[in-house]
Amino acid sequence: MSQKDLKIYLKGLKKIQLEDQIIDLYKRFKDVKSYYDFAFNPKEDKLLEECKFKIKKEYFPENGRKSKARRSVAHKYIRKFIQLGVDEKIIADIMLFNVEIAQAFSIEKYIKQESFYISLLKSFEEAVIFIGEKGLIPDFQTRIEKIALFTKEQNWFNYNQFVKHSLNRAL
């Protein structure tokens, strides 16, 4: 069904029928419920804290469990925040926090797999591009530079690429 067909269909419904359909969608689909819950009560600070807690838990789990260090957890939140229309500064904060917490993890645990460092570079690149596109460089430049400097100090094999991306967006 095209958007045009949907508009024609919706115009043919009575108000009560339209309300019933929206309530049905709200009950059936978690994404619709999340959208309306956020739209009518946007507790961005609470979402941010919950998100940071879950990302941190991936690298530094409570109860002495083994860390999973999955990049996908942060990306799931980032996609959700973009879909909900969360403030761009909060999204940028989460993107950088994800890289920073992984860097803190790399200090405590030596990681042999190159894929970890490549994955973090990809997350960093995405964050820097997002921040640049949204015009937020002045707000996040210091953190971007710290992340790049960290990779150089820790002698990551791909630190040159981190530095390159941090400098390209600074200009």
C-alpha cells in the first residue's frame, strides 16, 4: 500500500475508527508504543542514563560476569534514538560514549583481535560524521580529540586513522 492509498483510506474512516486503529497499533507493536510513550513524555535524560548503563554493562558487567563487549548494543540504542527523534546532542554523546567506554575496557583487558579496533574505528567514524553533519563539532571537539589521542598513546595499530578523522572534522 502506498502512502497515497493510506491517506485515502484514513480519510474514509470516522474518528472513532481511527482512534481504535491507533490504540490497536499501540497495543500490538512495541515500536509504536515506544514512539507514543516518548512523544507524550520525552524523558531524554532517563533514556540517556539507561542507555549509558547498558553500554557500560557490556564492557564492565556487574556480578563478576565475563564482558561481552558488543558494539551492537550501542548501535541498537542509537538507531532507536534517531527513530524517536531524540535530541542530536544526546545521540552524539552516546556515539562517543560507546567508543570511550570501549577504550577504558581496552586499558583493563588486552584485546588481541584486530576486529575490536576496526569496529571501534567504524563507530568513531560514524560518530564524527554524524557530529559534523549536525554542526555539533564545537560541542564535541575536545572529546573527539581525546579519543584520537588515546589511540595514539595506547599505540593502537589504526591510530593514524583515528587521528585523521578527528582532524578532518575539526576543519
